[in-house]
Amino acid sequence: MHRSDEVCSRLTGTSRPVSGATRIKPHLERASGVAESELLMSDSESAFTARDYQVELLETALEQNTVVCLGTGTGKTFIAVLLIKAYAHTVVSPLPEGGQRIVFIVPSVALVEQQANHVKRHTSLRVGQYVGSMGVDFWDKKVWDTEFQSNEVLVMTAQILVNILHSGFIGLKQISLLVFDECHRAAKNHPFSQIMDSFTHCPDVEHPRILGLTASVLSGKCKPHRLDENIRNLEITLRSRCATTRDLASVREHGTQPEELLLQYTSSEKMLDAAVRTLSGCEDQLREAKFDGDMGMIVKQLKKLMGNCWDVLIQLGPWALQSYTQCVFAFMERLKSGNLICGDDLALAVLTFCEDDLNISLEQSRNVAATSRCLYHGDIFVSHKAKILLSYLEKSGCNTAADNTSTAPFCAIVFVERRSTARSLCELIMHAIECDPNLKFLKPLWTVGAGGIALLKDGCSEAGPSHSKQSIVLRKFRSGECNLLVSTSATEEGLDIPSCSLVIQFDRPKEIRAYIQAKGRARSKGSKYIVMVEQSEVQLVDDELELFSTIEQKLGDLCIDRTIPSETEVEERQTDLPEYHTVKGAWVDMASSIDLVNRYCDKLPGDHFTHLAPQCDIYEEDGGFVSELALPRNSPFKEVLKSDVWPSKTRAKQHVALLVCEQLHKMGQLDDHLCPVVEDESDTEDEEEEEEEDTTSEDRELSSSGDSRKAYKMKVTIEYEAICVF
């Protein structure tokens, strides 16, 4: 049965609290005895009372490390706040006097402010919040000592805690409670996993209590017969057990049960075949081009932009392509006029080649628009997919206006896969509103994550919207100033946004996590979860969503009555890879070596036109891979180091970076806390420029703590992304 004929009302499974569990830290004897009235938020500033299933899971978390598995909107963060209150007695004393601190780890910048505000609102504890743009990557021990003295709860992105632990600024024994938000991300080399790897550096008795929060448990694709294995992997990584509740009635009141539908469209690729082939051919030729240094970086960016043009044309149609290419052409002109490629005939030839192909594709798409009227919406020629979306939005608005029984206003999210699609689709909708009075009820905005690269109208590039810009958009969405948000996956996880009456996946979900998280945003009464699907793939997508639904149900069942991983299971997962330690207790391992090299290069002296990325080459040798690494020419370390032979390219890159870190420390470029000690000669100039730019939209953000991709601003002529070779 297709979802167009089916109303789905699936909820996650449930669990009972475990009794008699072994306590990890002695002070939990006291924590477990906290009065129930205290746990039910007696603070005068809070009117919240814990639900029964929240208290149930809190009791489990007080007894042992726990991953709380509950659906979106069911109050997982409130459980974390309750546990933080139960651990408040551990943060009373200063660290030098044996006191401890609580650390709340989140995967994105936007979540730092949100979760910090939750803790502030419901407790009287002092709360500090930290993101990479604050320059925390280069804070020394004295600064961090002040922060840990001034605050009792510290909320930060994960990479920051990795850096603090590896620098020896604080030890795990000084942390009483460690909360991981969206903890399903703790896989492979994610900073969550790196934090847990640090547990091998101290005795079990010094380990903090762990609380994980997740709605999906799984972070990627997984076949049904491997669900239990994947859940166990997460439990072993976090040294915790997954738990949910059996209180289905209560969870159902606060969970999500939207109607699930498929919205079919016909691909416009054949109609636009000539333009599509022109763009894809240009992208293919750029992909095959082999350049190093700045030219290689420019070609990589151009390839990405041509790919975006191809995607915008197929997904949205000629009008959207025309709008997007204005930015691309402006970007190319700024490149031509800048010092970076001045006099470089090869670079100019590459730019001319891309411009010619873009102009050809625009002309080809205009020819189609002139001969076909079937895909016009007002005065704009759109893809069939975009036309179906606009028609459905129009219909939804009419239905909302006609429904006298509904008190909930229209509130919708359209999830897209690409950043370029997010902005282009929002612009298309805005233009359609001007042409179609039936769409006047829409108030659209768009947002993407803080990372990546985005083009401005004048051709400048910026490292995605700043955290403040994203916050403004989300604030307008919460207040109702915006009732249609076009977004990438940035708003799928964790962020507090209104309960939506309509959630549309413009690009179908490719994994269970995206399905659960996006669907979880449709929490209004009578809400709908729509997946757009090309007509020839209806059965395929319906089968995929049916599988996701089955997995979602099984995940709930599998999180019942689980056991915490044994010491043997944890030890078997540990790897014996090389590390480098200093006398101050700092260390760098394979997983953290690349980030440390990047942070060192960020701090090298230079001007706005200096390419600060190291050069890394990988080649095959003796049946494996070897990597060579050369630091930028302005580094005092001139030697090119070579890794051992490793079975994967990733390991080879990590190992050569580790060797470089060791040498940088020995020659005094990294101090005993493994922090860069080089002086940045442009600090004064940068500070003056930053003061002038405080109120502009193009402030430079330092972002090497996992908040976003690195971006370096070219002040006079261009802005471009400094893509790290790693």
C-alpha cells in the first residue's frame, strides 16, 4: 500500500528502569537519594514538572551510564536537566579543592546556545557556553582555568572538549557528568568517539557519568538484521546502555504521529537535456583536471559550483538557474580581477571555459522555456518538481484557511539536500508569491548549517551563514514571522522549532536517521509528512520508507531491558595505535593529529593572500598507502615527513600528521600543552578590521573546532574557501 493511502502512527518502543546496577562513582549513592520534590523542578523560575517516563529514565541514568532513546519532542533535554540538578552537589567546590564540573556536549554551534539556555532556565547553576568563533582553539591553560572556576556547567561543541582533554587543561576525573546530545553521532572518527577514547587514559573510578540523548540511535544506513549490532556498537563506544520507556500512553501524547504521503512528480531532465549535458560535461572536465596549490583550490571550488548549477537546473528549472548563475558569474569576475590569478593564463582559460559553458546552458534552457508553456508558474519557468511543490503549498494554505476546527496556524519546513538548493528554492518561492495571490499567505526564509560555502549576490563567498544569522531566521520561525522554512539537515536534529503542520522532504531521506528526525518535526495535530518522489521511483521509495518504518519500530523494541557493555567488550574495541605524550599530560593520537596540524597552520604568520593549508600527497607502496606532508612555506619546520605504510589512506594521513606534531613539539612550535606558540604578525591589523566590521554581515569566524569549515577572507579582491588538504 502506498503512503498516499496510509496513515502511519508509529512510536518508538519502551523500557523499564533497571535496578541493582553497579554504581560507577561513590557519590552517586548520594545523588540517587535526591528528594523527588527537587527532581520535579522546584526552582521558582521553572514551572515544568517531570512526566512519569522522564522520572523513570532519570532513575536509570542515576544508576548507570545511559543512552536515552525517545522520539522528537518527548523531552529528552529535560531529563538531562534533571540529572544535572541531581549532580549539582559535585560542582560546589572549586577544582583545586576536589570539586568537579558538568560538561554538556553538542554537535553544532546552534545547539550550544539552546542547551545552555535550557540549563540556565531550570537550574541556578552558573553556565558557560563555548564555540569555535570565540577563538577557544588558542586559549591557554590560564584562560580555561578561569572558565572552569567561573562556571559549574560548560556547554560546548564536541571538538572543543577533545582539544581541552588532549591539551591536559582538565582531566576526566574533574568532570562528574558528561552529557552527549544527539549521541548517535558517536561513530568512526567523530569528536564524540574521540572524547570516549580519552577514557583509556584514566582509571575507571575516575570516569564521569555518561548520559546520551538521541531520537534515532542509528547514524547511517543499517539493515534490519544488523540493528542490534549497531546499537551495541553505540553502547560500547559510550560505555552505556540504551534505554527507553514502556509508558506508551504518555509518550504518545508528546511524540509525533503525522500522516505520511508520497508526492509524485515527473523529472524535467529530458526536457532540459541539452543544458544538463553541457553543465555535467563541464563538471566532468574540471574533475579530471589536476592542479596543485591555489589553482587546485580554485578548480575544486569551480567544480562544486558547476555541480550546484546542474542540480539547481534539474531540481528547480531555468528561472532558478538564471538566478543562481548571477552569483557564479560575479564570483568568477572577482577571481579575474584579484591578485590570486593575476597574469595566470591557465587560470584565466579555466574560468573562460566555465563561463562559456554556463552561457551555453543558459541559452539552451531559455530555448526550452520559449517553446513550452506547461511548466510555467506565473511568469517563471520551473521544473515539474518545483511546480508540484508550489501547487501543494497553495492547496495546503487553502485547506488551512477552510478548516474552521483547526487552531494551529500554517507552519511548514521543506528539507533539501544541498545548500545551493535551499537558497534557490526559497528565492523561487518568494518570486512565485509575487505572481500568485494564492501563495500570499507564505512567509518563507531559508537556513543552512554554519559550515560549507555560500555565494553572495556580488559574487563573494562566505563560510555559510554565521550562527547569529541562523539564530535570527530560527527566531522568526518560532515567532511566526516566518511560516515556511527551507532548510538543509541543519534543523533536522536537536534545534527547538515550532511543531509543524507540514514537513516536506524535497529530496527523499537516504537513511533512517534523516527519516526519523525530519518526520519528528511534524508534531501538530493532523500534521503531514510528505516525501517528494520521481514518478518512476514511487515503488522503490515506498519500499524504502516501509523499511525505515519497520526499523523505527524495531529500534524501540531493541532498546528494552538492555545490559551495559562489559569491560571485555570495551577492551576488545580499543585499538593499539601510536600516540605522542608530553610532560604536562597532553597527548595527540592518530584521530586528533590532523586537527592539531590545522590549528597550528591557522596560527602561522601571514597576510590575507597567503595560502596556509599544508600540502599532503598520498601514494601506494608495498600493498598499502603512504602519505607525505609539507607544512606551508611560512612555517619554520621545512622537512617533508613520510608516514609508515598503512592499509588505508585515512590512516596514512593521520600517521604523517602525528609525526609532524611530534617534531613541532620538539622544536618548540607546540608547547607542552600542544598549543601553537607561533606569533601571528597580522593580529593587530585583524583586530582593527574586526572592529570596523562588527556590524557587517561578513565578519570573519574562526571555525576549526568542528563548528564549520575553515574560511579565510580575501579583503580587497575576493573571498574564497581555503580548503584543507585533509
